Amino acid sequence: QKEVEQNSGPLSVPEGAIASLNCTYSDRGSQSFFWYRQYSGKSPELIMSIYSNGDKEDGRFTAQLNKASQYVSLLIRDSQPSDSATYLCAVNLLSSASKIIFGSGTRLSIRP
Amino acid sequence: NAGVTQTPKFRILKIGQSMTLQCTQDMNHNYMYWYRQDPGMGLKLIYYSVGAGITDKGEVPNGYNVSRSTTEDFPLRLELAAPSQTSVYFCASSYPPVEEEKLFFGSGTQLSVL
């Protein structure tokens, strides 16, 4: 079983709609969760981090964490063409406080 | 600030050659990482370090070696390059908990082994 799993996509969403990205992880003791955005040919950049169960909102982005279900998601409201990118879920494994593992990423395409 | 600097940006190696990918950061970050990213895939952790003199294996360490003699530098050594090591390599650093474990990435090194 992969430690961090994501649907590879591509996920196509009309402009102005809500994009929903999902991620599951296998290490039940994991405490830190992240969403990175990566444009083609560029380095990843952090858009959200979440540590507690529930929702965390930052502008058009909402991260949701459910530790019991080992599930973390990212919602993007009012999707814009500039949101078209690959979104990478990352988890800091409890077994080593510095070991950050990424999923395979979900390609998101916002169609006008 | 320069942030995380990786050199070279591009390199072509022949099978069996060796090389060192350089990574340096000027943010005084304790933690440093090496990842590789194959086309259309996510990042795989190769090695990481929590401070000078301390390194540990990640998910895909075979065929690579690292050292961390200073806080600033974290070079990645490829011995006996193989086509399977064709990838984009990213170096990253972080400074938890001050920066909330945010990874600061370099611009990457695109490596082809032919």
C-alpha cells in the first residue's frame, strides 16, 4: 500500500466551479498534512498546511482533515484558469519528524 | 536572499558515469531533503538530513549517496549512473516549527542518463 495516495486525474472543472481534490494516507500516526501546487516545469509551492481535524480556510482554498478516516482534501472555490496545475498531497510521517512523503499528484484543468 | 540553489540545471550523463548534484541554502535551515520526480509523477524522497552530520534514507535511496558537513550544503552523489535515474531532482529545506514545516524548493536539476 502506498503511503500517500491521490487520484492522478486529470480532473477537469469549469471556470467558477468548485474543484475537489482528495488524498488518503496509510500511517495512522501522521500529524502534519500539506497541499502543494506545481505548475508545469516549475518547483512545488506550498498552498495549505493542516494539523487538526476539521476545515482550514485560506482565501479560495479550504483544506479538510479527517484523521479517523486517514483522509485529507483540498477544495478550490471559484476556480480560475490560473488554478490549472498539478496538486501534490504531502504527509509528514510520525516515524520520523522530518520525513515528508508526497503522493503522485492530481492534474487539475480549469476549462473556460 | 537566494533561498535554495541547485546546480547544474541540466546534465546529460552516460551510463556508468558519476556526478554530484549540488544544493546550498542561505536560510540557516536545519532540515534538507532530496527528491526525484519522474515525468507525470509525484516526488519521491531520496535522502534527508536534520542537521550537519546527520542523514537518513528516504523512499528510494539506492544508487545515491549524500553528505551534510555544513548546515548550508547537502550534495547528492550518483555513482554508476543508470537510465532509471533519468529524472528531475529537487532539493528542499525547511525550518520547523518556525516555518510550519514548509518546504522551500530549489529550481531543480534535469538529469538524463543515456
